[in-house]
Amino acid sequence: MGEKLSAFNPVDFLQGEAEIDEFLAEARIDENPDVFAIALGHVAKHRGGFTSSVETSLNTKNQTTTVESSPQPQSPAHRPPPKPIAHP
């Protein structure tokens, strides 16, 4: 009666990277995009990446990201074009 169940991760039963790749490929072609997101979470957790949103009861569709301003250099795609050099 006092049994503790752990979360099931199907990736724990796959044999090597080729099977993990096949697992992700099958999840990717599913018409429900949540299947692929969950599969990626299983792979990341298997590799020691993170706790999935399913386990933390977060809804990934309603999450927002806050980006703080910092004096970091802009990427080339966000810089204005250089001014032309005047020739004498």
C-alpha cells in the first residue's frame, strides 16, 4: 500500500541513439504537436536535461517569457546598416 511510483519514461527502454532518433521521428509525424513536445521532454530528461512541464504542472501553451534588457551587443541582423564612406 505504501508503494511509491516513479514517472514512466519510454526513452529509458530504448537501445542507443538510433532508436531515440526513430522515437523522435515517429513523434514528429503525429498530427498532435504535443506528442513531439512530450517526446523531446522524455529524451531531455533521460539525458539529464530538465524536469518536464508535465511533471511541474505547467501549461506550455500559456507560458510567457520575460527578457530583461541588458547592455549586450546586438546581433548583426539587428544592427542598422553602416553609413557609406564619403569619397573626396
